[in-house]
Amino acid sequence: MSIFEYNGSALIAMVGKNCFAIASDRRLGVQLQTVATDFKRINQVHDRLFIGLSGLATDAQTLYQRLMFRHKLYQLREERDMKPETFASLVSAILYEKRFGPYFCQPVIAGLSDEDRPFICTMDSIGAKELAKDFVVAGTASESLYGACEAMFKPDMEAEELFEIVSQALLSSVDRDCLSGWGGHVFVVTPTEVKERILKGRMD
Amino acid sequence: MTKQHANWSPYDNNGGSCVAIAGANYCVIAADTRMSTGYSILTRDYSKICKLADKAVLASSGFQADVKALQKHLAAKHLIYQHQHNKQMSCPAMAQLLSNTLYYKRFFPYYAFNVLGGLDSEGKGCVFTYDAVGSYERVGYSSQGSGSTLIIPFLDNQLKSPSPLLLPAVDAVTPLSEAEAIDLVKTVFASATERDIYTGDRLEIVVLNADGTRYEYMELRKD
Amino acid sequence: MSQAAIDVPKGGFSFDLCRRNDMLAKKGVQQPSYRKTGTTIVGLIFQDGVILGADTRATEGPIVCDKNCEKIHYMAPNIYCCGAGTAADTEAVTDMVSSQLQLHRYHTGRESRVVTALTLLKKHLFSYQGHVSAALVLGGVDVTGPHLHTIYPHGSTDTLPFATMGSGSLAAMSIFESKYKEGLTRDEGIKLVTEAICSGIFNDLGSGSNVDVCVITKGHKEYLRNHLSPTPRTYVSAKDYTFSKKTEVLLTKIIPLTEKVEVIEAGDAMEE
């Protein structure tokens, strides 16, 4: 077994026109046994910046706490929020620091820049950044998600269409993965608002 | 001293993906034509699809040496069947034969992942999907091979099969027309080729319907 | 030392999870796979400088995780470096050395030399005994002329007129070995590099997508990002697909975002 499959997860972020969506499943398991069905893998860093952490849940939470600590220090020192690009570099540096004893965590970062330009990014567990223009995925269902997104993605979607595509891709992918599922948690971020939705999915 | 075992394996994986979709009066079977090992391409034009009978077409990925042996074995069995019964084997019969053939080698399996598509006695499309040791199931659509994990979710999304637990039993065939099914197959292969390194080069599509068999080809990415 | 100083490290690797991860490994947990750049990277010396080339595919096992990544990294204004191997390592090692070079330039006020970059890279890689798995093609033009080097993960280096690295290196080298000659012109050089990368793209499954080229001459450089895209997607359905069932939403929460308030500094500063 790979340690990434211990808790199970599915994460996806997708870009639309001046907006983005980031979504995850809601299952927390210990191998094949489901422990929680309302687990949160996506965290809000500031108003327009989100980070989802797939992989081992204990590392995800530890890493999240360290990241928030660093972000708060930045806010105090600079009196402003971090740009998504800056935050991605911070995550990458923190992960690469543990190159030879990594956090078992694959992050997905999504944010809107000050000019309302969407930014999405994923990394492996040692901080190799991948900046994509369309969508990024992570977790145990990543292969299924790649297939679904590759077939469904369209450029320049409006917020509502983006939500539907992300939700459909997420739900059809986690249904083919034993280790993730139990509905979904979707954030759609536009320049004016954050829409958080909880999706109904198969409960098995 | 512990016994040293040779680090030799009788199996290889030649990659590639197969898809089959059954409709009300047709069946579409498709596979890419890339054969590879490790990081190298052995050939860009190797058909994974084998027409076993008039109304039964087999697409298999996995280890192509085993696949070839399996196809030859099935063809021989089919020839004997024709001599004995003076007719072509039906697709469900071929499905059972394939299952038996695979299970016969339960402890030294054929490293082959099969999808069998065809038309049943009523002319309805049928798809059978297998594991390497002969467990099989009749379904409305299926995918096997290196890109199957990428392909299946989108097929699920578009063709959502009814639960097998429903009473009365609901037909598993897909509601699409033949042209729509071919379009869907092309889309899923173009998508899988983007992300799966073992799928690519060319797509071979076989369409079975009342008129007979038709072959179609489409180019895929070659990187 | 305060707690904050411990949590915000100055630099270097941290090994505090190694024991836990070893414990997990001993319990039979598989070690994770990292993102690799399967990669074809090449470089050659032509009549007025150096040309570097790379494909743009990053893979994780059999899956392509980035279709258009950048493998030609900036080292200095006159030096670039192609990276193959574990993506995080190539990225980190080139970033680190490029910042050391920048500091060195501030210190000396002179243009960086390729051998300086080479020494910094090989020193780092050698000290990690191959565990930092970066295979590099380093090229640049300095006061002593054009230079091209390859650096292996263990820290050994080569100095060559033409070089290839990565999983597609054999495919690319076959092109170089049959067509390279001394004193190529710029256009011939770009053509040859592109052909070598294409050979990797088509014949090596670890390499793919587009060709990036970087031409460095005395006092000038040209980064040709996506110089060639030899493999576009082959099919996009003409009709828009639809979803038979809309997703069912259990709960919606809308958080309006406040407009960013611009604070305009008043004319007089507050007096203490």
C-alpha cells in the first residue's frame, strides 16, 4: 500500500472566465473503512485563496497549520494578503525542505489575483510546482479525474457552468475510486463572491 | 545461504486501451494501435482487435504475446465449433468460451485484459468485460487497458448504466445512436491519449450492426 | 531562540520526518513516487554561441501530469540550464544556484561564468551523493566564449560540443551523431536541436508535447517558448455533450467579498 492511499482523497481545481472552482470529496477513511463523511480537505487561506491538501490527513492538517502560521506572519509583516503565486512558492519551499522525509501530501492551490486573474497549481509531495492553465487534480482518484476533466473541460466558462462541470467530473470520478467519495465540497470563487456548495453523492 | 531467484518475469505489459459500447442495434469496439514496452514504442500500427466470429469481436490489451496465443486458441476452438455445428458461434457463447479459456490457466494466467463486443441472437449489441482469469459480466459499455481509469468515469457520466439490482431488470444497452457512440469513442480516446503515455498513434474502431462489420480509423497523438 | 525562529527556518533540508517515514517503510508502506520530467533535453554549440532545447512533458508513472512545463531554467542572463530527473530537484537546484550567481554578480560586478555555475551545481549534487536526482545540460556564453556541459546526478560533468540527457537522450543523440558538424549557423542549429527534441518526443514515451528552444549568443539570448507544437489534440467533438442528471446540491453558502479599500495617505503625516 502507498501511504497516499491510507485516508483516500480526491481534489480538483479548474479555471473559468475570471473565476475558478476548487472541489474535494468528503470521505476520510482508514484504508477501506470509512471514518468520517464530512471531512474537509479544502481550506481558505484568505478571501480569494484556497488550498486543498490530498494524501495523509495527519500531514495535511499539520502542513495546513504551518502554512497558516507563515501566512499570518506575512500578513503582520506586510499588511496585505499573499498573492497566489507567492503562496505557491511558500508551499513549494516548505515541502522541498523535507525532500528526504516528506509530508505525504499533494497540495492543490487555487486563487484569484488582485487583477481577478485565476491561478491554479498543484505539486507533488516534495514541492515540484505544476502551473496549469486549465485544470489540476490530486488524490487517489487523480487518474479518473484526469480522464473526466480532459473530456469535459472547456475554456472560458462562466461560474455556474464551471460549477456543473467540476461537480460532474468530481462525482463521476470518485464513483470509480474505492477510497474517496461520499459527496463533494465545491467552492466557486468569482471577483464578487465565494459560493460554497455541498454535493450529494453515492454513499458507498 | 538463501536461495537466489532469477529476476526474470514471463510477463510484459504492452499497454494500450480498449473500449466497447453496446447499443440497441449496434456494437462499437475500439482500441488504439500503439504497442509499447517500458518507455519505448515497439510499433505504432498493431491491431489489438480480433474478429473471432461474424458477430463477436475481441479487443485486448496487456501482454500482446499472450493475447496472440489466446486469439489463436479461440480461433481454433471456433473452427471446431463451426465444423461440429455448421454455424458461427454467437457472441454470448464466445463470451463463455473466453471465460473458460482464461480460467483454465488460473495459476499461470494469460496476461490479457479483454473486452468482447458483438450482437446477440436478437441483433442487440452486447459487451462482455473480463479480468485476467476469466471473471466476466455482460454490460452496456466497458473499457480495459492502460487508459481505462481515465476513460471509464466519462463513459459512466454519459452512459450511466442502470443498477443490476433493479426489478424488473432494465436493459444495459446505451441509449445513444450509432453515430453518437462513435463520436463518444473518439472523444474518450483523444482525451486518454492526452494523459496516458501508453495510448496513442491511431484509433481503430469496429462497428457491428445488421449490415455487417465496418472498420473506421482516426489518428491520435504520436508523442 | 524563540519558537518562531525554529518554525521559520533559514534554509537547508529538514530531516525530522525521516524516522517516522522509515518506520512506515519498515511496516511495508510503499515509498511515494515523485513527479519526474521523463524528458529529452539537448544542447549544442554553434558558430556564435549555444543552443539549448527541451520537450515540455512531465510525468508521474504512466500519467502525464503537465503537458507544457518549462524545463529550460534561467541561471543568469547569459546562462541557461535544462533539467531532467525528479522535477522538484531540478527546479530547486537551478533556482538555488541562480540566486548564488546573482549574489556573486552583485559582489563582483561582473558577468557570471559558465564554469562558476558548473562548479556550484556539481558541488551540491556531489555532496548529496546522487540523492538529489537532477541531470542537467548547462549552456551559456561568457567572456571566455561559448560553453556546454552536462552534469550527472552524482556530480560528474562532461564538456562537449553537443550533448543530450534524459530518457529521450538516445533518440536525440542519434540525430546529433548523424547530423552535427562544427560551425553551424543559427538557423541550422535551431533546426537540428528541434529535430533532436522531436526525435525524443516521438520515440520516447517519457517525452512529449512541445519543443522549447533557447539561443544564447554573446551579449544576447532568445528564449523560444513552444517553438514547435508537433502534436496537437486530434479530435474535439463537434457537438456539445450534455449531462443527463444535474448535480444535486445539499447546501449552498454564499460569502460576498468586500471591495478592496484603497487607503489614501493623508497629506500630513501624524506627528508623535
